[in-house]
Amino acid sequence: MINLLIVAGGTGGHIWPSIAFGRWVERNAGARVTFICGNRPIEREIYSWAGVNPIILPLSGSPLGKMKAFVSRSADAVLSAIKAWEIIKETDADLCLLFGGYVSAPFILASRIKGVKAVIHEQNAIAGRVTRLAWRTGIPVLSGWNRCRPFPPGTFTSVGIPVRKIEELEAAEGWKRLGLSGSPFNPPRVLVMGGSLGSVSLKEIAIGLSRRPEFTSWGFIIVGFPSTHEMLPQNVISLPRVWDISALFSLASIAIVRGGASTLAELLAYKLPAIVVPWKEAVGNHQVENGRCFVELGGGKMWTEREPIENLAAMLQELAEITASEARCYDVYETVCSKMWGRLMSFFSSKGEDFIV
């Protein structure tokens, strides 16, 4: 049996692919999987909802950045590196699979010290700092898209992004599972998701669209915000964070989303057309590059907040015509996970042997 450490933290974009893949490996490959995350509340919330009990490192962010955070987080980073070494030893790990973000950094060092091979999966089309560090140290990089800048072609392997398995639900059942009363909005229904950390501007954009005459008969379901005392249009519902992706996708005709790679991968996998609105503060502008990949693969459109709202409205109407005849797909969960596992095992000939790089 292979002892696999899966390290993922920060936001849902890193965590959900790791959980999806880990669960598939446990069920299909017979590996023993240990999950590791950081100490942010959002990380605890996601793992708890998924029924996963990870080992938690005493780390809540990267030490790089503001000086106030640098001092405390640097101390946490040292403790986490020691903890990572102990985890590898105690679990008798054969392989560390890192899903990027700050929490992966301690395992780059610890795996080297312990002589345990590591592989890193980069969800974004532009590699993050930790992935670039891993690449420079010789750790193999698996990418979610067909490009992973700034790495040259041939120096990484494109495997896709593991996606959560969703249930095929009727809209009424999804509506009920979200705790909503009455009947669902009549289609078209627009699902607006601002990511695991939310997006105030995206919410305001959606509400503005809902008031336009051409959309007053449409329904808008905005996720990532608690119910407020503001007067929302009758065709709008605002919900707090929702992790039940099956319920959300069962209701959606179209989605408006930020450019998080994992969200885009799930939209592509389950053939839910979407408009990507990249978050302009994203590090390295990676959400724009993710959005370009999404559009190139036929997932939908991309709109930036510098453009007129009329452009976004036109895109919504165009996608509504497409989605009316598009059959939803529900059998893709196995595909990416199987491909990714096969690639890992191509490095790993048998338990206890070295990777072939």
C-alpha cells in the first residue's frame, strides 16, 4: 500500500481538487491518504464540510508581504517545517502530493531532508510562488491547463484539474437542499459565484444586471454572501458560502464567476457555460490567463470590469441560447483523477523505489 500525503490549503481552489483526488485514490487505488492543511478558518470549514479530518499545520499564510505578518508567520513557517518532517516520518510517507499555496512550502524542504519524493499540482495557468520554487528544486510539476507560465513547454505535464463528483438533481431538489422555500426561479437561472472568499463587486454587477428590462424574468442566485437587510430585486437571492456544488449546478443555466482555476474546471467538466470576470487583484493576473484557457476550450466568455455592462448583458443572452440545447455531463469525475494517478505512477514504479524523472 502506498502512503500518500496530500497537502492543500489557502482557499477552496487548492483544497477541493485535493479532496476530489484523494477520495478517488482511496477508493480506486487502495492508497492510504493523509490530508494536510493550514490554520485558516476557511480551510477548516471546507475540510469539515467534506468530512475530512486533516492534520493542521500552525501556519495561516505566507510570511512574504507585510512586515507585521512577516514576523509571526516566519516563526510559524519554521514550526511548520519541523511539523512537516515529523508527519512524513510518522506516516511513513512514500509520496508528497502538493497542491500549491503557502502550506505546500514546508513539505518542499521536509521531503528533501527525508528523501521522500514530491510532486506538485498547479491549478492556475500562471504558476504561483511555491510552484515556481518547487520547479526550481527539481520537483515534477503537473498542471491543470495546457500551459503553466513561466515554465517552458516540456518542463511540466498537463493532466487537468480534479473535480468534485456531483449528483444529477432536479432543480426543485437543489432549491430545497439550499434551504429555500417555494419553487425555483423559472429559467434561465444565473448562478453568480465570487469564489470561497466572496466578491462584493461581482454581487453588485449581478444585481445591476437583474434590474435590466431584458433580465427581469430571469433568476439570479448569488453565492458567497449572507442574507442582508438590503432590498433585493424579486428575481435575486443572496446566499452565504455554499459547498453543495450539486445543488448549485442543478439550478444553473449559466454562471458568472471569478477566474479561479478549480471553479472553471468544474464548469468545463459539467458543461455549464459561464462568463469569467477575472479578479483584478489576483497575483500575477493569473485569473485572466485562466479565463483565456477556459474560453479557448469552449467554456464560455470573458468580461472585464473595465468593459461596458452592455457587453456583459449581450454575453449572457448569447449563452442562454447555447445552454438551452446543451446536454449536461455527469460522468467526468473519474477521467481526470485516473489520468493524474496514472501520471504519478509513471514516476513511481513500486513502493519504496525512486521516481523516474
